[in-house]
Amino acid sequence: MRIISANLNGIRSAATKGFFDWLPTQGADVVCVQELKAQATDLKPEVRQCDGLSGAFHCAEKKGYSGVGVYTRQAPQRIVEGLGLPEFDAEGRYIEADYGDLAVISLYQPSGSSSEERQQAKFRFLDAFFPHLEKLVKCGREIIICGDWNIAHQEIDLKNWKSNQKNSGFLPEERAWMTRLFDELGWVDVYRSLYPAHTGEAYTWWSNRGQAWAKNVGWRIDYQIATPGIAAKARSAFVYKEQRFSDHAPLVVDYDHAL
């Protein structure tokens, strides 16, 4: 089972950059996408379906903003849109494909980098999302949460960690929150479990400023975080960087598991 997570920074923009030409070459079973920046009416048939994958989407109410989607080759038993949190469901941040004993979730956590107001919204999201993560891990199903978590967990996860300790995405409070997911709740960072020492090749996002891409001054903020049972079935993972579809790069993970 191959699962891909990709922040597209605009699904229509990514389409013009070849994302939907690349996707059929990957043989994915589930593809989670974030930051659609589109309304449902903007999504053309060639974007809704690709290479036998059918998409389901949770768009933000605000035009040109946020939004998540999940493409599935095998139809799930149900699609769950949103977390039941009105403030954040209006921003289109969570969609779940439920296969009964397995669920795959596309997640786009808020960024706090644009203002202190958005940082406070991010903290509210983290506070509200933690109990949901606790319920998921205790529900008895295997869960894979793919997406842009907007947090680099450890020093190894970004190039310039020393200078970013007071910046959104690497704040002590954010990093401690992720540590609690792993240490208290038992979630597993799939890529890091496979490759505990990878640095530069693990980055998934590069700023558009200061030649960050050319110099590989990146951050690892896109993850597949899973319950222990399915995480143990991960066999390989890589960040695809041969083509650029957005300021993020797709994270591809292969699991020894069938839907």
C-alpha cells in the first residue's frame, strides 16, 4: 500500500506544474492533499479523479484558502469531513477516509507565522485536536494521519534550528505538543522511525525567500503519523524532489499492508 501526502499550495497551481501528470506514475492507493485554495465549484473533473483515484474534499469557506482532500483507489466505507470544531472546520483542515479497521486522514494544521493572532489560533487548534488524537489512538483501529503539521519536531528537522527557536513552527510549546503525541499517546512518526538520522533529504518545505530551495535550507513539517501497528508495516519512504509542484514536496510511504 502506497500513501502519498502533498501540500499543493493551490490545487489548480499544482495542476499547471504537472502534479496530476506525475501522480499516475506513482501507483498510489491513497493520496492526501492539503492547502487546496479552491472551492468545490473550482475543482474540475480531471482534478476530482486521476488514474483511477477518486477525490473527496473539505474546502474552506473562505475563497482561495486552506482546504484538504483525499484520493482513494478503493472506495472507503465513509468519508468524514471536519472535527466538529466550527472555527477550524470552516477552514477545511481535516478529512478522513474510513476503511473500518483502517483510516487515512488528510490534515492541514494552522500556521502561526503570519501574525500573533494566527499563532493563538494555532495553539487553540492544538489544544482542541489533542483529545481527538487520544480518542483515535484508543479506538482500536489503525490510523495514518498525513499532512502538513506546520511543526518541525526536532533540531534535525530543519536546517537553521538555532535561529528559529522563537519562530512559529519551531516554538518550544509546539515541539512539546508533538513530543506528547509520541511519548504519551503512542503515535509514531513513520519517516523518522525508518530513517532516524536523515537530515537534508527529509525536508519537505522550503521558503520562497533567500534561495532556500537552491541551498536546501528546509524544514520537515509534512508527516505521516500513525498508530503503532500500521507504522510497523512501513517499509520505505522518500521525499520526491525531482519536480516542484509547490513550496512543499510530496512524502511517499510504502506499507506492507493491503486495503
